[in-house]
Amino acid sequence: MGDDLHHFPWRICLAGGWLDQPWVSKLHPGSVIVVNVHPHEMFKTRSGLATSTRTVGTKLWGTDKGGEPPDDNPMKLARFLFNCENPIDCEYVSGSQDALGLMLPGINQLNYDGKYWPKSVDSVTDHDTVKWLENVLWVVPLPSRPQGYNPLKTQHLSEENAAKIAKGSSLAWQGIKTRSASLLGTGLTTTMQGWSDLLPETVPSYSHSWYQPYTGAPYNGCLFSGAGGGFLLVVSENETELLRKTAFKVSIKTTPWMSKM
């Protein structure tokens, strides 16, 4: 990312991706879990980290030239960013989890029921839970999405498939609230299974070798950071030799963007 690394917040979609699209959450309501994180030198584009939305925000507030957004409510900033990225005549509406994940501090459960904006948001920012998640979450770099990649090429839209994604996100949230790596990992794996059933191109056949080494004990579960790869999010309470060689950790930001701490 070069000089852009520190110009704008970052977010990770931890579970439930695609439910922020009405054509999915109309099939079955559910949540997307997003995590606001500090910059890391390994972050890159085309990898499910909302870099397109970051680019809009950088231009909107001129943060690459020393500018800053208004010192305003994070939810208000997120809605403003979402609206700027998605003008009324846009052909494709980017999901609101990107803007919300970039602007809202901490760990957030965004609850969708067939609309572009969530009906409610539940947040976790307490020190013990945040540190627990930082300890069990590992990020493994993978190849970025190739040019011309289309995750929507094949669609198996059904209530059953959307419900599986929603179930995965619900399990992940339970895992976070109870600090259970088993539940969190199961939630991530269930989410990926739901993606594969609903939109098969989001978990392409060539990607199976990327996540297979991280399945089964001592790993609790895993999920791509975005459709088609980019990074693999792995849940494990143990620092295995494989993780030491391949993964890095993230630091979760629990204060609004304008706060320096």
C-alpha cells in the first residue's frame, strides 16, 4: 500500500459477508461482523479489505494530503461515506459493511434484514474481549483477486444458502461474546461454506489448497478475508509452527478515527 497505509482506517470482515447486500438478506436476515484495525504493512488491495471504499474516503476528506474528516459521530461519518461511494445513479451498490467497518471502532455486529443499511448495530470494545480476539486471530497472506475476477458469475440464491451464512455469523458473534475460539472458528468455517453454496466463485476450486493446511486441530476454523482470497483469517489458540511461518497478527482500534490512541 505504500504511503497510503496510514491515511485512512482499515477494516476486516470477520464473518457473514454478503448479508449487507439486500438481495441476500432478503432471502434470510443476518449479520456481518466487522473489525476496525490499525494499519499493517502486509495490507494490500483486491483482498477484501474495503480498499475501494478507503479510496473514496481518502479523496473525500483529502487524507492523503493531510486532511481530516469532521470530528463527528462515527455512524454519521459511515453513512456519509456510504452515500458518497454509492450515488443514486450507480449501477452497483457497494455494501455498507465497508463504510461502517472503516468508521466504527472496535468489533461490530451489523444486523441486516433486506435493506442496504443495517437495522441495528451491536458493538464490543471492552479490553479483555478485544485482547482475546487479537490473540486467537491470525491473518495469512494469499494471492490477491486476479483482474477480471467475478464473484457473482455463478449464483445459487436461496433462503437455505443465505441462512447458512447468517448461522456462521451468529456463531462467530457468540464466540466473540463468550471468548470461545471453538465457536468463533466454527462460525468462520460455516460462513465460508455458506459463501461456497450461495456464490461458488467466492471460494474457487483453485483456493482449496490455500486453506486446507489450516483445517482440523489445532485450528478452530478459517475464512477468506474477501471473495476469492486475499488473506485467510484463521482462528487458533495455539501458535503453531505453520502460523509462525505464514501469519501475522492485527491490532484492533477501539477509539474513533480522530482519536490518536
